[in-house]
Amino acid sequence: MKHLLRKCRFCKIYTLYEKCTNCHNPTVDPHPPKFSLGDKYIRYRIEGKYLNNE
Ligand SMILES: [Zn+2]
């Protein structure tokens, strides 16, 4: 899943565009990908536990 909200590292502003509308540098995804990856694995483990109990 791709986040819509992006951030310019130079202007410290949030934007919806892949390039900053202010300085035209590429913007970055402000959400660290490792968090969403961790959530995904935890979710699989929880769902797996549910299936084993039933
Ligand atoms: Zn900028």
C-alpha cells in the first residue's frame, strides 16, 4: 500500500506530489516502511493463531 502523503526534506512541508511544489526536489514517504512490515507479520501470526484454535 502506498501512502498518499509525502514530505519534502528540504522545506519540511507535507505534499501530495512526488516533487515538492515549493523547491521541486523529490519528496519522501514520511512513514518508515519497517513499521508497516512489522504490522503485516504480526497480523499474519494473529490470524494463524485464530485458524489453529478453530
Ligand atoms: Zn521543498
